[in-house]
Amino acid sequence: QKEVEQDPGPLSVPEGAIVSLNCTYSNSAFQYFMWYRQYSRKGPELLMYTYSSGNKEDGRFTAQVDKSSKYISLFIRDSQPSDSATYLCAMKNDYKLSFGAGTTVTVRA
Amino acid sequence: EAQVTQNPRYLITVTGKKLTVTCSQNMNHEYMSWYRQDPGLGLRQIYYSMNVEVTDKGDVPEGYKVSRKEKRNFPLILESPSPNQTSLYFCATRLAGSFSSYNEQFFGPGTRLTVL
């Protein structure tokens, strides 16, 4: 079993829809939870990170962490074609980052 | 401009022909690492370095070597490449931080390697 599970999709939504992405994990020692965005032919870039359980909002993006269920989510409101990318969840334990497989999202104009 | 550079960006080679992928950063970061990205498997860490002359294995180190002689450079060496090393490779850097802290990791643009 992988430490971090993420549905690779792909996910296709119309412009303006809410995009919902999630990951589950098995290691209860993870403390920091991140979402990276990766555009085609580019390296991943940090989108958001949270520490421990709870919600964090940044503009149209909301990250949620539920440590009791070992489940994290990313919501994108009012999605735009420019949001089309692969979204990777990542989690930190000690000095190491563990990544999910990434979910490819396409927002149709 | 803060950046992580990788060279080459694309490489097609043949089995057994030694190659090196370079990585350089100008952010004075202590920590550097190499990942490979494969469909359905996500990013898997190959090797990492906490500082100059300090390197350690990641999750998938077999068939790879690294060195860290200077703080800014962290080359990835494939002594005898095989087709199963065909992949997209990323170099990443960040401040070293501590056990209980988080520092943003910055990725290079990637190197697409094909081994025939």
C-alpha cells in the first residue's frame, strides 16, 4: 500500500465549476500537508500548505486536512481554464516529503 | 531571479551509455534532491543531500549516483542507463529547516530522459 493515495483522474469540469481533489494517507506521523500545481512541461510549484487539521483559504483555493480520517482535500472555486494542470498532494514526515500520484484537471471554457 | 536549472532538458540515449544530468540553484539552499516522475506513481525521491558532501538514498536509488561537491550543484549520474530509467526527472531545493518545520521546496523545469 502506498503511503499517499491520490486518484489520478483525469477530471474535466466546465469553467466556473468547483473542483474537488483529495488524498488519503496511512502514516499518522505526517505533520505538514501541501498541494503542488504542475503545468504541462513544468516543474511542480507550491500552491498551499497547512499544518495539522483544519481549513486554510487562499483566494479561490481552500485546503482541508482531517487527521482523524487521514484525508486531505483541495477545493478550487470558480474554476478557470488557467487552472488546468496536474495537482499533487504532498505530506511531510521528519525531513522527507511523500507525494501522491497527481490528479490531472482540465477546465473547459 | 531565484531559480533551479537542469540540463539537458531532453535526452535520448542508449542502454549502457553513461550520462549526467546537472542541477544548479542560486538560492543558497542547503537541501537538494532528485525525483523521478512516472505516470500513476507520482514523484519518487532518488537521492537527497542535506549539505555539501552529505548525501543519502531516497526511495528509488538503484542505478543512480549523486555527488555534492559544491552547495549550488547536485548532478545526477546514471553509470549504465537501462530502459526502466526512462522517466521525467526533477531536481528540487529548499532550506534545510528542521525536523518540525516546513520550508517550501522549489523544483527545476525537469529533464525528460529516454533510454533505448
